Amino acid sequence: GSLANLRWALAVDPANRSLQQWHQQAQQLRAEGLPTLPSTIGQERAANPFLRTQEVEVVRAAERRAGHSHATPVEVFASLREWKNDFK
């Protein structure tokens, strides 16, 4: 669900303030029994690692996870996809 997605995104980009706020908001909505979706395009652009493959923090996290450098955003995206598939 969306909370699991946000937990994964925080593992990738823990210092992202927009992401922290979104996660907190989603937890509050869930606690109140309200839906956490839909998100806005603005939220996604600010917080979704898959849309931030050129941001230094996201690139570094993907490279640390993969154990090697990435030359292109496509390589970053592929590492993120693999990380998300394995994320528990």
C-alpha cells in the first residue's frame, strides 16, 4: 500500500522534507480510517524517488545499494526498481 511505498521512499531519501511530511500525513489519515490516496503530482515530484533519478541524494542512495556508480538516470531507476522489489 501507499504507507509501504512511503517507507521505502524514506529508506532511499530520508532527509527529504516533503517526503517526511507526506509520510506523516498518510499515517494520520490511516489512523483516522481515511484513504491515503490519491496523491498529487506535486507530492509525487517532490517525494517519489522514481521521479527524482537526477537528484544527488537519490543517485547516491541507489549507488550505495547497488555497490557501483550509475552513469544515467535509467541506471538509477533500474537500481531503485530492484531495491523496491526487495524491500520488506
